[in-house]
Amino acid sequence: EPFTFGFVALGLLLAYRALQSRSRFARARDLWDDILNISRNLYQNYGDKLRRDEFMELARWIPAFPAALLWHLRRDGDPRSLRGQLRKSRGPDHEAHEVPEIGGLTEVEIA
């Protein structure tokens, strides 16, 4: 009998902790989605308000913000991993070109 009570209490504690964990993950995912949506909205809202050269400069830096924030939140102090995140934020077509107008930062700006 004493073990039964202890196992029930342990089971309730584990269920509560699992629910808390799921809740924290869902909240973090919602916040990350908000960051990505704000980034997309910057493209849409300023696309027609800025001159083309100003907008292209802004558009190159927008993907770098979520990448740098992700690096910061993971608390990875290695600058090489930040550079890797920034390279990934440029998109898959960027390796073939070093043209700033296709989006993302150049290697000089990343270094």
C-alpha cells in the first residue's frame, strides 16, 4: 500500500512536468512563428515604400536577424556557428552567386 501511494504521486508529478514541458515548447514555437511572420511582413510592408536600392539593402539583412537570434538563443558562443547560420539564411541558391541582390549577406559581411 505505501508503494502504491508513492507511485501514484510520482505518476501525477511526471504527468504535470510533461504537460508543462509541452506548454513551454508550444509557447516558444508560437513566439518563433511571430518572429518569422514579422520578418515576412517587413518585406511586404516596405517593398513599395522604399526606393529599390534601399529595399534591396534591407532585404539582404532581414534573413540575418532570425538566424542571429537563433544562434543567440541556443547560447552557442562559437562565432563559426553564427557564420554557418548566416550562410544558411541566405538560401540555397546563394552559393552559386555572390550577387547581393539575390538575398542574404555576402561572405565579407558574414566574416
